[in-house]
Amino acid sequence: MTKLEQLLGSCITDPCHLPDDAGITEKEKEMLSAIAKRYPISIPPYYLSLIDPKDKDDPIRKLCLPSASEQASEGTEDTSGESHNTVLTGVQHKYAQTVLVLTTNRCAMYCRHCFRKRMVGYRNEEILDQIMGVRNYVMHHPEVNNVLLSGGDAFLNENEIIREYLDHLTDLDNLDYIRFGTRTPVVLPMRIYEDEELLSLLKTYSAKKQIIIVTHFDHPRELTPQARMAVQALLEAGCPVRNQTVLLKGVNDDPTVLASLLNGLVGIGVLPYYVFQCRPARGVMTQFQVPLLRGAQIVDKAKEALSGQAKAFRYALSHPLGKVEILGLLGNEMLFKFHQAKDPKNAGRIFTMKVKEDQCWLDDLQ
């Protein structure tokens, strides 16, 4: 059994196995079990230990344990039009310079706000099964200068699979860098700092091609000593670490909490990259979405407590048409700008829209 398999074997995947001291009643376990049949759960004991069992509104609890709102039918399964950008099974090419690869449908923890709830944990129809297909596609598309290895969680692949990806990609001349999308520094940090083989191969290949780790801290209490150890191990292996936070109701929709998170990230060597508007995914939106007007106010207020490094992020939403930066209020309208665009005609386009008080998304964006 590999070290990764041992770590995953300890994850709680059945709500009935939640420990008594987690503050979950038997009735709640029944409800969680019903939801888990549709949206699987997996919680590492390490992450479960971060919950305050006395607080039913604990933000860490919200991130890892299902709630009744996940049974709501509102929302869509593919919020960013991923199916329309798929060029090979498991390979998406939405923006000219970037190829995104779904390397696995597994995660150490199935985050309750995941926008890929349609597939993670139990469906593999969208997952790549031939690494050479990625290599050949990138070779024949010279405009591509980076590959994002995602999933699921790219670090939930065994080390030999990670090695194979890097072996086939680091020698491609048109690639400037390779990114790994992973939440293991947050939910299973020992996967990184206890695995010398993983760190060794990252160090070896980062000497050939820049490797960047894109992770996902959402709350300051996730910035534990173990998380710092994982980040430092990645930095020592030559891999810069960037962070994408999602603005989430009941988790970090408070300027003080958000500022604490972003300042804390810089303090452990992680540079904030995006603060994303929560997507209208089915099983997510009714619990976690924050209205756009309120979100802009939260972000602006948080920035007042941040230095240049901590506020070098963009507040954005990932729309089928592209990544749209949310710039803020302009009179009685909101100001937006295409940060990345699927259609080159939209590149850099600035526009205004009237936004309702409770509006959380740009459904009618043309």
C-alpha cells in the first residue's frame, strides 16, 4: 500500500462513521447519509479536527459536511461551459494559452461548495485516460504556453502518474510552465510534507520547467502549522504557491475574516491569486452564494486591511464567456472587465450592468 493510499484510507466516507465528539447527532447522520448518495463525502481526520463541535454554524463544518440545502434543485451542473470547451476526453481548451486537464475525479476531501459536484468522487466519464493525448495536443497547438493539471485534485494521483505527466510535458518547448490544481496543502498537508518521493520529483522537474502550485484556502483557521509545513516543502522544491479563494456565505463573507485569510496566506508564503464569486452550481448556490453588490463591498472593505502583496488578487467570476473581473460600483451600476475571454473580441472589454440587490451571477451576460 502506498503512502497516499494509507492517508486516503483514513478518510471518513460514511457519515455514520463520524466520531461522537464531532457534534453530529444521529438524526443529522441520517440526513448526511441521504445526501452522500448523490454527492459523496470524504473528510480527512486532520481536517475534521479543525471543526468546533459546539458551533453548528462553524465555517470549517460548512466546508466539509453536507447540509440539507444540497438537495435543492436550483442551479446548473456545468456552470462555466466546460463541456463546450472539451477537445479530448478530460482535456479542455477554453483560453488560447491554457490547456486544462482533468487528471482524476478523486479528492481527499469533497468540498461542499465544489463547482464540479457533477463528477468528483463517483464519475469518470470526463477524466483523461491517456497522457500521450495531452502531449500530442499541446505539441500541435503552439499557442499553448501552460498546462493546468486539475481534477478532482491533481495531487490525488499516485506519484508515478505525476511523474509521467511531468516527464511528457516538461520537454515541450512551447510550454513556459505547468500548474497543479490541488487542495492537499489545506485538507491533507501531510500528503506533501511526509512524502519525500513527491517532493523529490517536483524538485527534479521544476529544474526543467517552472511548476506552480495553485491551491485553495478559504478560511484563516485552515492556515495551520501543518499547512505551513506543506507550503514550505513545496517552496523548497522550487514550486511557487498561489491561492484561489471562493467568497462563501457563512464562511468568509466578512471583511475581517477575508482580510485575515489573505494576510495570513502571504505570511506563510502563498500569494493570493483570485477571490472568486461562488458559482451557481446545483447543490451549492442556495447555501454559499453571496450577492454581487455585497461581495464587492466585502472585498473593498477587506482590501483596506491589506498590503500590496495580500491584495494583488482579482475578484472575479468564471463565466462560460470567460473570467470576468468584478471592479466595483459605478453610480447605480456595477463595473466589470473581461480578465480572460473565450472569444478574443471580448478580451479586455469593460462594461457596466445594473445588478439587483439579491443578484449573485451574470446569467444574462451576452
